[in-house]
Amino acid sequence: MSKHITPAELAEIVTALLVDPDAKMHMNHPEEHSNFIQDIARAVALRCGGDIVGVSPLEDFEQMDDGERCSALVSVYPDGELPSLRNNIWSPYDGQDDWEMEQEDADALDIPLGRALTDQDVKYIRTLRQSMLIKRDFKVPFIINDGAGSEGGEPVYGNAVMEQSGGLSLCFEGYTDHSSEDDCGFPVFVEVYDGQLQLRAYADVNCDDPTHVISLEGASNQARVD
């Protein structure tokens, strides 16, 4: 009997195999991790355009300028299958000017130049794509150890959940909220409301309303006084 995997679940599997240094041990030949990366890149290029010319492995998982840990770099050149030179599936990555060229060069590849993405475009596109991997039922587990050290209590286990509305909920084992079952509620919720970043705390399990609503605008970079 076959298993039935949804596209979202397949995305989880592929993402883990691409970026998790431990997940690649599930491969028949873990040393072929670079080949797997190239296979995925070519699958994207086949449907969205771009010429994958190779994968350059890095030593272990190196940290990039943006803080991301990376095991390899994929080299992509433009080709005539791209819908636009400046606005395509690869555009938001590795800067905005790598594929800048004159109109006649773009014409030679049969690629329209298109509108260049702004920094805000890039931020929006990447945030949207990343949020697609984080669903309401997709939980990121964490452990909070007691700050008192060995003399303290037991660690608290929890999950961070990105709401489809855009908020971030925190669930803790042994804790809940008024309207949820034990261990299933979210006593902490972070959201952007009316243009302000705020935290809602549901610190009383017998109360349906939040006990604290804390604006974080005072912690914004712009609030700093020199």
C-alpha cells in the first residue's frame, strides 16, 4: 500500500535534505549530497528557467554574510527560458545586479529585461516563500533549560507555531490557555497589530482575555536615544 505525501510534506522532506546536516544521512550515499542539491536546482530550472552549471561544496556548513549556514553554492546562469531577467524565481537571491546586462545581450538570450526588484520586493518575496514552509500544524520544537543551572528545575519543552494570519504562537508542555485543552494552548502570542509589534500573554488559565498586552515599539531601533 502506498503512502500519500502532500506537496507541503514533500517540501519539508526536500528542505531537510538540503539544509539539515544530519538529514542527509538518510540518503543511500551521504557523500552524494552535492548531487542531490544539483538535482533539485535542475528540477526548478526545468520549469522556471535558468542554466545550472554546477554545485560548489563548502567545508562542513560555513556561515554566510547573512548568518545563514551553508554547505554548498549553486551556480545559475540566465537562459532563454527565464520569463524576465530581473524578475524570475532566482531574482531575490545573491544580490540584484549579478544578471544586469545591456538590452542587446538580453535580446540575444531572448529574455525580456523586465522590472528590477526593489529591496522591499526581495524582502516580501523571501518572507512569503519561507512562510509557506511554516503552516499552522507545523511546529518548531524547542527546550528551555532552567536558568538556575543544575540546582534548578526540569527543562520546559515547547513549540513555536507560525499562524497563517502572520502571528507567532508559543506553546509550552504543562501550560495552556483558557479555551484550549491541556498542553495544547498558546499562552504567548506575538503579532503585528495596527502597525505595532506587540506581545499578548495569557498568564491566567481561568481567564479568556490576555492578562498582558505589551507593545514592543519601545524596543525598536528608532526608539534608541543616543
